[in-house]
Amino acid sequence: MTLATRFPIRNLKVEVLKGVVIKEVNWPMMIACEAMFLVCWRQGVLPVMTGASQSEAYVPGGIHDRALAWDFRSKHLARPKSAFLEVSKILSGIDKGFRVLYHDVGLGLHFHVEYKGTT
């Protein structure tokens, strides 16, 4: 069973900040966006993508450059820590290859969602 059949995309509304470059859209990142949408929607806001593959901070050939990691704003959420836990739980329940970090590398505190696949 593939990621697509286990988690069909139904809702997807994401604000993308000006200047964010999305190099490729693939199933893992679509699933990450839907999970972010569901969690943010429960708090009454849209997810805001702050990074994909465009930043100088991202290593060429690294996970962002390979379109397997995107960053999302957390400061607009009323309960960012609970959102982090919820997104982490949703994505790890779909595939153990997802990892969500809540960190301040780059442009402030944000969610970094990556997919390394399962082996």
C-alpha cells in the first residue's frame, strides 16, 4: 500500500510566503501540507510555508534541495507546541519516514517537516 492510498489528499490550503521556491511537489510533501492544514485549521488559521528549496541556508543536494523537506510558520498559532505534537503524531502514524522538528534554525521558530522514507 502506498502513501497515496493510505492518506488521500482531500484538503489542501497553504499560504506560501513571497520568495519561497517550491522545486517539486511530491506525495510526502503533499501529505505534510494536508497534515499541517488540518492542525492549523483546528486553531483557526491557515498553514504558512516559509521555506522549501530556495534558501542559502539549505545545503545543495540536501533534503530541502531534494524536495523532501518544507518549513512552516509556527508564530501565528495560539498553541504551537500542541500543533507540533499533533502534526508529529499524524505523520508518524502514516509513515515512520516522516520527522517533524520544532526549531529556530534560519528565520525563527518554525516547523521543519521532512520525509526520509522507510526502509
